[in-house]
Amino acid sequence: MEPIEEFIIFSESGDRLKEICKRLLEVCKEDESLLARSVLRLIPAVNSSISVTVLNKLIFVWENFTVLQSCDEVPLLLELIRTVLHSYIEECVLPHNAGSANSGYNIDESLTRSQRALRLMISVCQFGRHLDESRLSEIACLLQTILFPTSAECSEHIEVSALAGTALCNLIILRETDLFVEYQKLCPPDVELRFGHIAMISGILSISKGLGEQETHSLAPALMSNILKMCYDDLNTYHSFSCLLKFLRSHLFVDLLNADTDSVQKSIVHLLWLKIDSPVKGVSELVSSCLQVLLRVCHKHVKGCVPLHQQLIERVPVTGCHVRSHLKILAVLLPWINLEDFLTTSPHFITKLAHCMSVQHMVSAAAKVYSALIEKTTLLLWQQLVMRAFIQALTSKVKLTRNNVKEYWLPTTLTKLPKAGEVLMLELRNSTDCSQGVLDVYAACRYRAIQVQLPVTLLESSLVSGNDEVRLAAIEVICKPPQTASATVNEEEIHLLERYLAYNLNIDCPSFRRCIKASINSHIDRSCHIVTNSKDANAVEYIVNHLSWLWQLLRESLVRGSNYQRKETVMDLCISFVKKLSKLYQELSLSDKQSLLHSVTCEEKPRCTRGHCSCSLSQFKSRVVKVCLLDSSSQIQDLGLKFLTLHVSKGFQTTWGDDNSYILDNLSLWTKYITSAKASEAESGAKLYTLIVSKAMKEPHKFFNEDVIGQIEQVISLAEKDHTSIVTSLHVHGYLIAVRQVLRHTPYLSTLNNTQLALLGKRLISVCHRSATLVLEILSAACDNKEVSPSFEQMEVAVNELIERALGGPVLDISELSERVTAWCWLTLKEACSLCGAITLSSEKYKDLLTQTAADTIRSIFFSTLTKCRHRGVIEGSCEGLLDFCAVMRRSGDRGLSSLPSSIINQVLDMSVRSEDSASGCSVTRRSGGFPLIIQNVLASHPSNKQAISTVVDELLHLTHDIASAQKDDTTDMSQVHAFNILKALVTDARLLYTMRSYLARVTIKSIQAFSSPVWALRNAATQLFAACSLRMLGQRGEAEHRSAGTGSAEFFSQYPLLYTYLKEELRGSNSCRRPAQLYPLLSLVSRLSSPIHHVTESNTWLILHVCRTMKPFREDILRLFGHPLYGVRVMLPHCVIATVDTLHEMVDLCSALFSFLNATAADANLLSYLSSSASSTSDTSARLRLLRVLLRRTRLFLLSAICPPIRLTQFWLQFMR
């Protein structure tokens, strides 16, 4: 084939395309125009549907072969670019086409084509000269339309806009137009900045190296002003800071910095200080990078003034390291400062930093600070200034501190200072009750091949310790060897492991079991490594005997009557043990090692078992069936099924001496258990059947259709004709579980052709629909309106009437039959919905399994079940299937299928909140039944769809606008109650966390307003919603934690400014008296904020004043409430007062004023307690002395009035003096 023809028809890219292009150039090297014409043959006609592959070829050839850059046919390329961009604007940008009939696939294709066209345009602009001015002007207009659409509702695709910004800037330079003038036109100072402006600025920065001195001088201030403005805005924060980082690295910033150093530094530092702890994903890392670049640029170009890092380190309150933003700043600053001087002037810095390791959200920041600190230190300096606090943290009584220091600080220390391991071992061994610390250091050193000594007596005493963590550390020392060490056998350690391991297999703590399983798996890997690589026959035989002992221990631990913990641990270990030994057996080439290893788990007598008898693997599999698959715990059943699936061969044939005949006798138990009324036994039978289908049957299709699906259809058909038959009929939920297990965990569907798949899918969905319809019809028999959810009373009446009809008359005691019928209904309904989810998941791989009609049927099954059922277990069990269904529908390229989740939301909202008589669709339901879970799971199936979430939340908030007019109704649900319950479900869902964060302030305000409603149901729903919002905004903190551990008021109101305005208005005296019910949640929210005293010092008070809002406007209204008649209000007031004080001197003045007119009350006593804790966090001696004098006078009054108990005053003074 000729190179030209091959290039034209070739449809792939990569190395093959490069080879073809080189051959093409060799053929056309004598006639360059021939190459140009050959390439342009790729475009038979200019149209918007040109393929992405053709565009990729054009980009590749244009960027790699300069011959094209001067050819006369370039205008045709420009015409192609213009056509593609125009098509993209019509399909994806213009608002009147946003809802056109184009499918998701066509829109994605248009996006990809436009990106390739823009890349081609950038290349043309870089090399092209003297092009058609009118054509360039038209393309420039199209680029501006992409960047700055006229309607705010137009979609903005980030990738396309970014390329369009760079292309437009290149086009401006190519047309020899003043870039600053064009920028001022497109980005005027008073316009609201959007992503198009970010893309435009990014494009300018991309070509900044080619700009002249005059353009640089004009553009730099304007660019910096707009970049800072965009960074302060919460919209497009990540891309704004990416643009800022690009700006700081450009020569534009250097020129601007030299022109006005002080102003530029302050403005950028102010921004970075505020945003370094941004909750937006990725922004905090970008801000840290910006600060690093800023320090580097200022150090290089700014001379004659105080270095920037020195200015910043003076503003960071090193004594108050409990603020995460301060830690992130310190991590950047530490490489620039003198570490010895810093630690000498701040001797308690490491101790404070270690305290942060006990707060989960501070761990990563504190670890980065320590890592930056250890990079500059020496062993001597570390011993003098760091080691003492390090040992205190490593042996702390707080488990979280110990674990985090062990995980983050210890590896960093040993990596940088290997000799610190020996120093730590010596220091810890000389201390009392530090055995766990010794073991942790020894294990870390041993893992890194650092030579240290550990006495065997200490190891043995640790293995018999009453502390779980000490025993676990000792087991990890034995089981986790260094990766770089040679394969050796330590017989003393193995002997200790054999002696004490059995006592640690049934510990209740899940984390202990998880760690011990990881340790033993590492030990098995080490043993296998020794067997494979060791040339010492005695060592190999010793390890094989040790493996025989371990197998015997696991086998004897798996018996009937063992507790859950032991079974779970043993089965996990058995799965990995047999898997690793099977792999090792196949890899060994020496026959003597094979036969030796063969004796570990097979019936043959081992060569040396040290008195232990062997158990064959086949016998153990039979035991797994009896003990695990027939266990009442679903987790143990799953582990048993996993073991048998992995280690039972196809057709139950023999593998490496393993006879599977023992297990076949137990498989017939599936017919007995699958029809059991007990859910656990039915699940056991279903999993046994799954094992049979996946391993035993050669042609399971006939058996699957007749014995499983046919049995379900027979029971359902009989029940449809006569409902009373379910009183004595078989339970079918076990068969439904079996079908679901087969679809998910076996390759059964791969054996069917397209016709069989279509018939199977139709049959299964019909079974699910008939089952769900039958159950709902039976349970609503006593309800007049069949469209509503029957109450539990009505369902009980319906079941009792059904039983009486089946038995031919009234029965005195029908409780047992009632339970049987109810269980039949609930379990059948739940498993029918779960099977629908399994069918939907399988349809992703097997398309013929699900059609449009079948998908509509599944949608109706979920909707009917979740809206007409009250059973919480059924609702929650069905939601997993609904989540799978919605996720698969959204991922499908079909427009009809992808719209089904949205139709479910609309149908739920129509039924619950939109209708004027929404309550008529449902009776009084606890927590709105399945409505919240439907919307929650539909939205969670596609959490990146912010538009859908925004629409739902806005509608729910609008519904709760006029809560005061809500009328009480004891017989039906209120639409406002449904709205609050749905909002609570959305707020508490971690999958929607980032999207819902922007709505938390509005939702919190609505919940507070509902506290004044006269309707109890509304107040109850609002209370739950308020609690959920508070937890999301402020986190969870125990009563025993220090007040400084909470969120600062400045930080809180900078993230939620809407709440600042609302709280300030509501806390005014007139409003709080008029709506006293709202006062408690208001004060509850304020009282959980910590004072700025805990977050800043007097040296950087300017930060509080300039960075964020303070609580001063609240103070006057809070002080007025100290005489409030409600005790609960008075108890919270001291917390609120503390949150309004910015400095300790201000606190002393406030206390003096308070104590001058307040009597000795319980609230006053609480205030004293919290004042002492606040005073203990500052080093300002003068303020502490002033507070001491005030507190002494007040304590005397308390002793005379006998209101505050002496014991409490004693505790208070001990805390203050400490």
C-alpha cells in the first residue's frame, strides 16, 4: 500500500502513525506541495462531523512537519476549524440548544472534536503568517463566544474553554493587535469574572515570554488584580489558584514585584493565609505551592528589606499549633528558617505539635510540619530539642496519638536519622512501662534493616501482656521481617509464636483482628520465601513443619460453636494460606521440596509434624461447608463461599492430591435450606447453590430455569390465584437470593447467547414485578385507598384476615402464622428489589439482558416498593438496588434510559411535596418512609451532577419558605416535614458532601426557623435537620475535649457568611423575645465555636481584623441574655461569651464588667471555668495577672454564697494554676 493511501485510511494513532508519517515524508520530500495535498485529502468536504481521528492526524502532521506550515492550503484548515467550533457552539453553548435532542454521546463527540480543533488552531497561530484577516476575525468571534457566553445558563466546559483562551491570545498576537487593549475589552474591571476570564488569563500567561516590555508593564497589574479577585470568589476556586500559581512563576510577577514589593507581598500573603485551609479539593495543596514559589521569588529578587519568611514566621502563633492553617504555613516556612533558634525560642513547640496528632483532621498537616522539621535537623539537635517530646508522644496514653506518631513520625525519623533508632531503644528500655514503644521502634528499625537489639525476655513478656496493643506489637515484631534482609530462620521467635498465637485469634476488637491477620499473612509470605530460596535443607524442613503446625491450628479453630471473631479471623487466614501454598507448590521445581510441601495440607503423613496430626484439604473444605456456609452470619457465609470458590476446582476434580469427594455429600443440603423461613438459612442454601452452578454443572441453563426460576413462578402463580396459599407455601426469597448470587458471582451469563439473555432478562423482571405487586396487594388489602402506604395496623389486619380465610375460621392464637406470612412478604419484597439491582448491573456487560420496557418496569418496582412500604429493613435493603439501577442508567448512552433517574425524582417530589394535597398520597409515616432514601440514592448515583442536586435542594427550600402558615394535621403527612426529612438525608450523605456544603447555611436557617412552628412533627424534623447540619459544619467533639479544639468563629463565618448575618439579626433582643423557641438553637450554634484567642496571638491580631469577621457584634445581645429565665439558655451563655472575645485583655475587661452587675449564679460559675481554660492557652503574663485578681474577688463571693461547690472551685484553680 502506498504511504499516502495508508496514512489516509489508517484509523489509529501512536507509533504506527509516526512510522507512516515518516514514510510519507520520504516519498514526498522532492515535492512538498504533494505532501500538503495528500494531507488535505483527509478532508473530502468541510463539515462539522469530521472524525476525531482525522483531527488527530492533522495535529500530528502540523506539529511535526514544517513543510505544512507554509503551504497554500492552510486556509482550508482554518475553514475546518471554524466549522467545528461553530458546531460546538450550537450543540453545547447556546442556551436554546442546551436541551436539544442530541444524545450524550453526540455531545461528548462534539466536545472532543472542538478540543482537537482548538489544538490545531494554536499550532496554526504559532507558525502561520499573513493569513486571511476576515477568516481570523470570524474565528476570534467564535472563540469569544465560547469563553464568554451571553447567558449565565450556558454550559461551560472547562477543557474547551482553557484551550479557547490560549488560542484567542495566540490569535490576538498573530493579528498584531494590542493585547492589553483586547484584554481590557474582554475582562473589564467591573464585570463578574467567570471561568472564561480564567481561561483568557491562563492563555496570556502561556504566551507571556513573547510579550514586549511595554505590554508586560501594562498587563501585570490588571492580571494580578483579576486573579486575586477570582481567588477570593468561591466559584472556580481550584482553577483560579492554578492560574495564580502560573502567574507567580511568570516574569510578569517578577516585574510587578520589583515595582511595588510591599503592596504585592501583602496582598498575596493575605490571600494565601486565608485560603490555605480551603475545603475545596486540591486548593490547599495549590496554595502551599503558591506560597513556596512566592518565598523563592522574593528571596531571589527582593533585596534590602526583612525577608518574607521572617515576617511570616513572626505572625504564626507557634504556641497555638492547634489550627490546621497555621500548621500548613509552618510546613512551608520551616525550610527557610534557622531550626535551632526556632526550637530554642519555642521549647514546647514539639509537644504542641504532638497534641495535634490526636486530632484526626490535623494529622496530615502535623506530619508535614514534622517532616519539614526533620529534614533540616541533625542527630545531636534532635536528641537535645525533639527526642523527649517524641518519646512522650510515642508512649502517650492517647491511642490515636501513639498510632499516628508510630505511622508518620517514626518512619520519617528513621529514614532521615537511622542512628536515632539505637538512641530511642536505649532511652525507652531505661524507662518504665514503655514496652510497646520499644517494640514499635524495634519493628520499624528491623523493617529498614537498622541493626538494634531486643531481649527475648522482653518479647515473651509482651506476648503475655494484658494489653492488646502490646501483644499485637510483639506479634508484628515476629511476623514482619525486613524486606531487604536475607531469608533466615529465628527459631526462638517462631517457638514464641507457636506458643502464644492461639490465644489471640478470638479477640473482640476488629482493629486487633485486622492487624493480626496482616501480620500472619506477612509471616506466611516470609516462610514461603524461605522455602523457595533457602539452600539449607534443615531450615526448609523446619519451616514446612511450622506451616503444618499453623494449618493444624487453623483447622482446629474452625469448629461448630466457635465465636464469630474466631471464625472470621481463621477463614481469612485460611483463604490466604491455601492460596499462597498452592501457588508455591506450582512454582517449586525441586521434587523433594514439592513432596515436603505436599504433606502440609494433604492426607499423606508429614515427614515431621512434631506430634501434630495432619488434616487433608478436602476434609477441611467439607468442614467449611458445615461450619461457615451454614452459619447464621452473612459475613462468615461469604468467607466460606470465597474459600470454596477459590480452592474447589471446576467439576470438583482433584488438584495436587486433594480429593474433593468429601464435599459432594454436603452440597445436597441446598434444597433443604433454600426454602427456609429464616433469612440466614435461606442465604446459606442460596450460596450452596451458587457454588454448584459455578463449579459442578456443565450445562446449568436448563437446571437454572426449571428448578429455580420455575419454582418461583409456580409459587407466585398459585399465590396470585389464591392469596391464602402463602400461609402454607414455600418461601421463595431463598430462590431470589440464589438467582442474584448466580448473576453477580458466577460466569453463568457468559454461557448464554443473545436470544437466551433476552428471554432470561424478560423472565426475571417479570418474576420481580409479579412478586412485588403480589406482596403490596396482600399488605394493602385492609386499606380503602390502594395507592397509599398502609399503616402497620392495617397490614396486621390484612394478614390476620388472610390467615383466618386460609384456616376456614377464626383462630385464637395466630401469632406464629402471622409472623410466617409477614416474613414471607417482607423478605420476598426485599429480595425482588435486590434482584432488580443485580439484573441492572449485569446488563452493563450483557446488553440484551435489559430493554427500555424492562427498565421502565424496574423503575416502577422500586418506586412502588419505596412509597408503599413502611418496613425500614425492606426500604434500606431496596435502596442498594435502586442505587445500582440509577448508576447504570446514567452511564448508559441512551437518552431514554439516562432520563429514568430524573423521572423518579420528579415522581417522588410530585407525590410528597409538590401537590397541594400531597399528604393524600401517604398516611402519617415515621421520617417520611422511603421518600428521603429514594432521592438520596438517585442523586448519590451521580454526585457530580450539581445541576440536579441544586434543583432539588432549591425546590425543597422554597417549600419551607412559609413555615408559620403550616397547619397541623394528625392524619396525614405534611409536605414541609417531607422536605426537612429529605434535606436531612442529603446533608448526612457523605457522597454528596462537597456539593451540599454550599447549601448548609441556607438549610440551617430554615431548620432554625421551624423551631417556632406550632406543629410538633415539623419541630421534630427541624431538630434532626439542625443536628445534622451542625455536625457537618462544626464536626463532632466530646464534652471532655478542650474548647480550643473546636472550629474558630472567624473560620466558621468565613465559610458560611450567610449565617453571620442571620445570627446577628436573630440575636437582637426584640427578635429573640418574639421567637423564644429559636433562641436555643441559635445559642447552641454559637456556643460550639471556639474563641479567636485559641487561634491567634496579639502579634497577629491584624489577621483577625482583616481576614475574617469577628463575634463582637454578637456580644451586646448575648450579655443581655444572662438574666434569661430559662436555665438551659443561661448554661450556654458562658460558651457564647468566650466565642466573642478576641484577646485575653479584652476578656479581663469583659469579666470585670460582668461581675460588677451579675449575682453569683450557676452560669457565672460556668463562665469562671471556661475563663481559666482560655487563660491557660496564652503566654501573656500581664493579662493572666489581671485575670487572676478578678477571679480571686469572684471566688470569695462564691464561697460566701455557697452556690458553687468547693470541689468545683478546687478543680477550677488547679486548672488555672496548671
